Amino acid sequence: PGPWQLPVIGSLHHLVGALPHHAMRDLALRHGPLMLLRMGELPVVVASSAAAAKEVMKTHDAAFATRPRTDTTASLTADGLGIALAPHGEHWRAVRKLCATELLGAPRVRTFRGTREAEAAALVASVAAEAASGAAVNVSSLVATYVADAAVRAVVGDRIADRDAFLIPTIRAVIRDLIGAGSETSASTLQWAMAELMRNPTALRRAQAEVRGALAGQSRVGEDSMHELPYLRRVIKETLRLHAVAPLLLPRECREPSRVLGYDVPQGAMVLVNVWAIGRDEASWGPDAEEFRPERFEEG
């Protein structure tokens, strides 16, 4: 199922005048959680429900494992040498193993704890210094700087084992992908969390009371303290639900004819998962799906 199409441009006219993930959610409300669009001549399948996303990303993950290859993505991603848009194959497996062992594995993440805590302390000190001067504090700018510095230190601040196995262009492409994924996304989440708390003073007061009660007398807050802040964790989850850092996940390509939710997906079709729509789906989150309510995670 999908909206009506025009010659040459296909479904593009349905996306004019709104953010793509907003327009796709509105179309999905009329045509269903799995719909077919055409971007010019390219068939694009959009999954807008948790059930559809599960079939694409888990049930039939092998069929949708690769990324579409275009001249644009090849130019912007060093011909797929990084990890984000690398086609499924031996190169992708090697780069994925590198990232999993050197950066993203649990033991390695723990080793970067000192870096994260030092950068967080620097952020707090910067906010305090600017506030003491009586001037308005651009917290968003300071958060973006803090997150970028932490990401750079984590990505390039250590040696890479077996680095001779990777050419310099590959290492450069991977670093670019990781810094981009680790800085802009985290900064955006923190900014949205602050914005939602300002718009919801009841949630703000509860979060403040929890932090002040659990961490009273501590000059610095370490990551070990997070288990004492369950409501703050729910605030973060609710922020990510409403404001996904990537409203549309990176595109996938159907490598073989497949069936999702009982519909045929043609080989070569681009597949998009609308995480923004899934996070606001009333079927999953109830009639208040558009509201910022961290307490919903206490109930689940």
C-alpha cells in the first residue's frame, strides 16, 4: 500500500512542506505501518511500527543487511570505507570487529569513563563560571563542545591494535563516522532533554529533587551514581522516545525478494525505518504518546 504517484517524481510531492519523517508518519496513518513510496524511480519501503521494524531488522535481517550504494553516498562516505554506510561484506565485518573490540565493547567503554567524567566536570565548571558573571549562558553551545571533546578523546585518544591491517583512508573514514555519531547525536539528546524539562516543570522539579537528595554533599558526580537516579534515567528514555537522534534510520537495501507484514518487498528497494513515528505510535504508547511523561517507564 502507498499514496498515489505522479510520473517521473513518483511520491516526492507528498513530502513537500514538512520534515520527511513527519510527512511519512502522516502517510502511514492513512496507508498502514508498511508502505511503498517512489522517490523518482527508486522504490522506497517505509516501516512505521514496531512490528514492521522487527521484521526488517530481526526476522529478515539478512535480507536487509546491506546499505544502498549511490554516487552521492560513495562521495560522502569515502566509497563506503567507514562503518555507517559500508555495504554488507568482508570489509564491513572487519571494520565492525575493529569498532567492537577497540571502542564500543563494554570493557573499552568502561576505560573511557575517566574521559567522560573529566569532560562533564569541565562542562559544569564552564556553566558555573559563565553564570557567576551574570551573563546569559548558552548551555546548548557548551553541551555541544563538551560532547564533541569527549567523543574525540574517546575515538582518537588511544592506540589501535593491529593497525597495520587497515589502510589510512579506512581508519580516517571510521573515525569520521564515529565522531559524527558520538557527538551530534549525544548533544542533540541533551539539548532536547533540557528543553522538555523546561516545558514540563513538574518533571524538572522531580528530577532536581532526586539529584539533590541522592548526591548531597558530593562535589563531583561519577557514573557510579547513576543507579541512584532512576527518575533521571527515565527522563533520558522519554527524551529518546520523543526525539530520536536519527528520526529515519540509515537506509537499508533489500538484497532478495522478501515478505514483511504479509506484503512483498521487491529486490533492490530502499528500506527506511521511521523511528520517530514508532516512538509516537499510540498503539504502543497509548493515547498520550505525544506527551513527555517519564513516569510511563515506571509502569512498563
